[in-house]
Amino acid sequence: MPVLALLSAVLVAGFEQFVQWRYGPMGIVGLLLLTIGLKAKSPLCSSIGAVVLALMVAGPAL
């Protein structure tokens, strides 16, 4: 079980670093809002996070 928790933590940290590298601080904000909304079962918070991420992905690459 500790190996699974460690692997999960490394995977999440790696994904967060990728999002920040690719989409900057707004990508992290969107990911954070989405995660908090899902854990708190808040449709408004998770929807805002999903919209922010969708706009970051669909927007023009600079």
C-alpha cells in the first residue's frame, strides 16, 4: 500500500508540473479548482475549473 501511495503522489506531482510548464499559472488554477470541486462535490467549482482548463487548451499557443 505505501508503494501505491508513493507512486500516486509522484504521478500527481509530475502531472501538475507538466500543466504548469505547458499552461502556466492559470493552468494550475484551473486544475486546482477542478480538483477541489470534485473532492468537495461542488458542481460550480469543478465547472469553473473545467472551463478554465478548456480555454487554456483551446486557446492559441503563444
